[in-house]
Amino acid sequence: MDLTYLLDHVDEALLGALLGLFVGGVFGIAAQRSSFCLRAATVEFARGQLGPRTAVWLLAFSTAVIWVQAARLAGLFAPEEARMMAVTGSWSGAIIGGLMFGAGMVLARGCSGRLLVLAATGNLRSVISGLVFAVTAQMALHGWLSPLRNWLAGLWTTPNGRNIDMLATLGLPDGMGLVLGLATAGMALWLAARHAIGWVQLVFASGVGFAIALGWVLTFSLSQQAFDPVTVTSATFSGPSANTLMFFLTESPDLDFDIGLVPGVFLGAFIAAALSRQLRFQGFDGESQMRRSLTGAVLMGFGAMLAGGCAIGAGVTGGSIFVATAWIALLCMWIGAVITDFLVDQAGRTVAA
């Protein structure tokens, strides 16, 4: 993708932030209109169902895989240049952090990306939980919690200073990633038809996956054409949330894709909610819900930084390029969420009954 014209008229750092704003806007609109949420899908699964929320998540995930792998085959994107592929991965971080994140998103009633989308619609519970998530992520990245994160992440790492490309390691043909994406999309569409999900929701669910691919292609193109080094990345909400928080708290903030992403998601979700008349203030129902949500936000903030990404960053963005630790983190998020729902919500209803 040729960005020469834009680079001739816009500073590289500012252009990166504007691309993040654009990708975030697409993601925010699509996520709000489709009700895309990993927590909702895992709770359905924990209760023995493969319902509409699972179908929406699978369609978003598979669409990301399809677009990203198609872009790779077309030469528009090179997964080996991606930040999460080019650095040492952590098996221990993916397992421990994934379990923590999965438990946290059930307690907070939404993953970090979902909290940002809900905050844009007027959900004050999500605003507070999202801020706690961002603060905890920053503490895990550069603050008091960083030594613990580094120690846990260093227990078991990938060899040779890089992460592992699952497709290459397994010796699969170039087009196998695309085939796997199409097969998953077929399953998602079968579930959608079974539960009579409307085509509008399906289009927006696909839009979530398209936003992931768009981020990869745009940052890769910028990295190939910019004079200064540019990180090849896409949508994720752990590092960008922490960086965006510091952007507004420091005197000389640096612009990049991550800084534009979070405001873009918020703005996109706000516009989508306003146009569909879904803006309304909501707060905590009581003290117990506040404790639960804030505990979940802390677990997600630390867990995401340890796992190398959140439910979006590792679960969809990393999964779309077949980063091995991202797939492990996603699996552990499902496991952590299922166990937490069983122990906290399902067991609680049984006791109350």
C-alpha cells in the first residue's frame, strides 16, 4: 500500500497516530454494533452452549485470519516483521497471564477492549474499570509490578530471541492459514444461521476482523516507506492503554499508532452508539459489583502485559499471524474464564437457589 503522498504532507509520527485513529475507529464501530466480546463467548461455552455470542466471536476471529493471510499471500504484509513475532515470546507468561486475564474479564464482565467500547456508550462502570486496567498495565510495564512480570515471563521462553510462527514450524503450505480461516468462518456462519443472527450483526462482526488486518497492512506499509523505524503492529489494548494514559500525563509525549488506536476505538464506538440510540449512563449496581469489577480489571491489566496481549491483542491480532504464544494465551484465557464462571457465577447461583 503506497503511503508516499501522505508521508510527503504529514510527519511520520503523526501519520502513525492518524492510522491508529482510523483503525481504532473502524474497530470501535464494528465492535459496538456487533456486540463482539470474548467474555460473552466463553461464558456461553462454560454453560454448555455454542450460541450467538460464540458465533460472533468466531466470525470476527476467522475474518481477521482470512484478511491477514490473504494480505500475506498478496505481498501486502510480512508476519515476520510484526513486533510480537520479532521478539522473544514467553510460554510461562502466556499461560499464567492468559489464565489471569480470563478470570479477570469474567469478574469485570468484559475484556479490556469491550470495556473501552462500553465506556464510549456511557457505561461508567467500564470507565472506572478501564482506568484501573490501564494503570495496572502501566505498573506491569514500567512500574512496581514490572519486576514480577519480568520474572514470571522469564521462567520459560521461546528460543533464538524470536517468537514461533506456528505455520512455518509445522511445515504447513503457504495457503494453509487462509484455509483454516475459511474453515472457521464456515463454522461461525453455520452457528449464525442456527441462531438466526441478522446479517447486519454479521457484517459488523466481520468488520472487527477486517480492522485487525487493516492495522497490520497499514503499519507494515508505513514501516517500509518511512525514514525512521516504525513498529509493525495492529489492534491491542494492553500496551496502548498504558501508553495512552502516559501520553496525557507527560509533557513531551511521543506519537505513534498505539496512541491513536485507543481514542479511535472510543470515538468509533461513541458514534455507532449515538447513531443507534444506545447512549445511556450506567453505573455500578452496588459495592459487591464494584469490588468484583475492579479486581477483574487488575487481573486483566497484569495478565495482559504478562501474556503479551489482551483478548484482542493476543487472542485475535496475534492469533491472525499464528504467533505460538498468542494461541497459548488465547487458550488459557478461555480456560481461565470458564473456570471462573463455574466457580463464581454458576456456583453462586446454585448456593442462592
